[in-house]
Amino acid sequence: MVKYLVDIKTEIYLFISYILIGYFSYIIINHLINQLINNESKLAPGRKKRLNTLRSVFKNIIKYLIALVVILNILRLFNVDTGAILAGLGIIGLVIGWPLQDLIRDFLSGLFIIFDNKYDVGDVVSINNFQGEVIFLGLKSTRIKNINGEVKIILNRNITEVINYSINNTRAMIDITISNHQDSLPAEKEIITIINELSNKIKDTVGAITMLGVNHVDKQAITYRIMVETKPLKTPNVQRELLRQLSLALTKRKVPFLALTGVDL
């Protein structure tokens, strides 16, 4: 009886030890991965995003591996034939059927996304018509947060259409319409002066504001189009602020403009 109680007590200690070892192993390995990524401060932004994505994937893999090792050791502790369990996974797979196939499809799709470099954590994307920033990329699913703070979780196998806005900058365009009843050259020179003054002063723009030229002419008016590159998903904000600044500047310089219009791309 005493020996039986001692054996039970030992098994309980070992059971707790396996769980604690697994937990602290996961914490330590995660810490090492975080330290490795955080020390890469001199890398280009694109490279940093790639490392952050791989970090997320490695954490997922490590979590599953440690959980598997802990479970197998606990089963051995209670004299369960783990070899038979592993050998029987093929039969279990047949029983599980479609759910297992779906899980495998998620994993394979996740690997293809990572190695094809379709997008990384931190990229602004549109996936299946949902637009936002990638906040998590795992082997099973992808999480995207939009500008309203809503988070959508998409299983990797269901990702059919991806638009990555972080590969290239987006553009904001404004049409400036002035009267065609007088010489337009002085007004054109004033517009060029104004956009030169506003260049690099508006938040979320990339580079200088450019005069693309005359976009439309009729008997009543002439329309000039200007353009500036913006950070991903910032085009509406830049466009609104640019319209405001142009309106103030044109009024101050007494340029007789008829309309300012944001151009939808």
C-alpha cells in the first residue's frame, strides 16, 4: 500500500514537472527568438517585417512541438503505449477525414504564403475584400485589423485573393479647375509655387507633390491635375488635408479657382 502511494505521488510530481518544463521551455525559446529579432535594428523595414513573420511562424511550430512532446511523456508516465498511438495516426486520420484534410490544407497554404512572400506581418493588404493590416500570420490562419479596429481571422485555405498595398506606395490626386476666360499662365505658376511649398509638409506623404499637367480643357475652364505618393491606406487622409491646404493657399494668393476635386483611383 505504501509503495503504491509512493508511486502515485511520484507520478503526480512527474506529471506536474512535465507540464512546467514544457511551459518554461516555451517561454525561454520565445524569449530567445524575440531577442534575436529585436537585435536586428539595422535591417531595412522590409527585412524586419519578414523576420517578424518568421518569428510568428516559429512560435507556432514550437508551441505544437512542445505540446506534443509533453503529451507523449505524460502518456508514457501512465504506461500508455505511445508507439501504438503514433502508428495508429494513419487510421485516426481516416476516421477524422475531412477535418484533418482541412487542417493540412491550412498548413500547406500558410507555408506557401510565407515562402512565396505574398505578405508579412505589418503589411497593409486586402484579403477576400477585407482591407487592413496583417497583425498575425500563422500556419493555420491570418489575422487582419482594419482602420475601425475590427479584426478578421481568415483560415489560410480560404485565402483566394490578395492585394498587397505595402509593396508600392499609393497615390493621392487632386484636380484644380480655374476659369478659362483669362490668361491661365499666372494661375498655373501660382499653383506650382503652392505645391512646392506644401511638398513634404503633409503627413503620410512620400516625396514631393507633382504637377502632372493639364487634364481637361473646355470653353469655360481648364483643369490641372496634381499627384503625390502616400503611405498605404493613407490616401483618403492625405487627399482631404491636401484639399484643405490648397484651398487656403489659393484663396490667400487670390488664384481664381472654380473647384478642387479629389480624384478616386
